[in-house]
Amino acid sequence: MRTRRPALYGAMQPGDAPQKCLLCNRNFCEKHKGTDEGVCEVNHGTYYQRHRQLPDVYPTLKARAEALGREIEMVWYAQVIMFGVSAKRPV
């Protein structure tokens, strides 16, 4: 996580492999890993309220799954309308 004084609070070490958080789309290290896989320790509900204008920001994993599911379904409908693709509807 970014801090005002990284020397005091510990910056990312050269050997740390940053991961991208699934909910807030920010990099985090192993030290700041949350309880869920692929999620950092930030309070994502508050972060979402303050940063809704940013792309790919979600308050919960459930909200992310629902949003991505709708996007996939919208792409499927667009393919059917534009190209007449008769593939199976996404689940």
C-alpha cells in the first residue's frame, strides 16, 4: 500500500512480487494481502464509495462477479444481434 512515509512503515522490497487487487485494481504485496485470494486488505466498501468513477472498482467479490457476468451477457447479446451468432447463452 502507498504510505506517506514508506521508509518508516515499510516499502515494497525488491524481491516482492506485486499482485493486482480484484476489487480496487491496485497493486499490493504479500504483506498487505487480505483474507480472500487476490484481494488486498483495504476497506473496499469505503474505497468503492469514494472512487466509483474509476474503472474496475467493486465493493465486494459478489458485486464484481455480477458486474462481469452482465458484461459477458451483454457481449453475447451484441454478437447475436450484429452477427446472428447462435451460440449458447452464457451461464
